[in-house]
Amino acid sequence: MRVVEVVVLVVLVLTLGLLITVGFEYIMPSSVVRPLAEFYLYATYNPYKLNEYTAMSPEAVTAIVWDFRGLDTLFETSVFYLALIAGLALTRRLLSEHAEKPGYGLSLIVKTVTRITAPMIIVVGASIALHGHLTPGGGFQGGSVIAVLPMVIIVVFSASFLIMKGLTTSKMIVVRSLGLFGIGLTAITLLLVSLVQGTHAYVFQNMIKPDAQVSMPVDIAGALISGTLWFFNLFEMFAVAAGFSIAFIVLMLARTLQTEER
């Protein structure tokens, strides 16, 4: 047994002994709910208080991320977008040199299995995103799952194959830009409606507020969408899937360039 393994084992044993000796009550969260958490739990899904503060979403994490602190999430998405733009600017020469070079990929069996599983990956990712207001998940998680597909295609067929099939970084930037535009438009939709109606509303407003009597739809044809949350998750799914796809293409092409130079 190596020294590192011995150290890890000793740390685990000491930690377990500390838990048994001291007790979990000093480590686990308190059972007392703080006022802020109490408000979140009260306002996340409360169909009886539509005129007060509620996100009408059974999934509290999504409600907090896109409703209660939606502006912060928008800034995080914008930073990711700008980082990708900067990365593409630095790798422009690499992309132009390798756009038309064919790749070989893996065996025919692996390629066939990839073609079969590709639609499944998209469906699972879309399901995670579009049900993010009901169950754990959301646009970021769903977009990340969908981004697995171009990564698999890059490994199985090659990055050049992906580009020659039309999935270029330029098109992915367009998709990501549309996703970010959709997020911004959703954030100000009720504000624009209130300006037309001559009433009052807020940026990132979702449901009716005591002093803002305009609201996003709670459901569509009886299916709960929790207003802005469903649309935020939808656009975030496209933005994240396109963003990660760009990163995977650039990273794989960079690796290909290093290999050829050797």
C-alpha cells in the first residue's frame, strides 16, 4: 500500500471517529428554517397566493435560480457567452485550417450505435430542460446532456466530420446568441406588456405582484409551465448546448493540430 493510500485511509478513519464521537448534530444543517428559506418555501409553489409572491413552480431550485435571483443567472450566462466569443477569436486560424480536413473515426459498429443513440440523447436532454420547473434539472442540465452528442460524434467520427456535416462554430454561435436573446426577451416581456397597457411591471417578473397586476401564464392547455421558468429553461438549453459544442470542437481541433505538428 502506497503512502498516499495510507494517508487517505487514516483521514477517513479519523473523520468517521469524529462523527461518531462528536455527533451529527454539530455537522448536519439545523432543523430550524431561517426566515429567507421560509419565504422561498412559502413562495415557490403557492396557488392560493397568486396575487402575492409565488413562482408557481414545484421545483424550488429552478424558482430560485430563474425567478428569485434571475438577474444573477443572466449575468452568469452572459459571462459564459463572452468567454466563448473570446475563445473563438483566439482559435480562428485553427478553425480555418482544419475545417475541410476529413477524419477517420472509430469502427463501423461504434458509428452505427452512435447514430441510434443520438436521438435518445437529444430527447433526454430536452426532457430534463423542459421539466426543470417540475423536477430537478433545468436548461443548463438539459443543454449539457444535449452537448454530449457532438462530443460523442467528435470522438467517434472526428471534429472535421462534424464541421463538414454543417455543425460549425459559426452556426453554434448563432444558436447560442438566439438562446441568450430569448432569455433577455423573456426577462422583459411583462415590462413591455405593461408599457403597452399603461400599467406597472418589473424586469424578470413572473407571476402577479401586489403592485404589478400582469402575469405570465401559469399553464398551457392545463400543463403547468410556471410562467417564465419554462421559457428560461428552453432558451438556456439551446444556449448551453451550443456553447459546450463550440468548446468541444475547438478543444478537439486544437488537439488534432498538436498531434499533426509532432
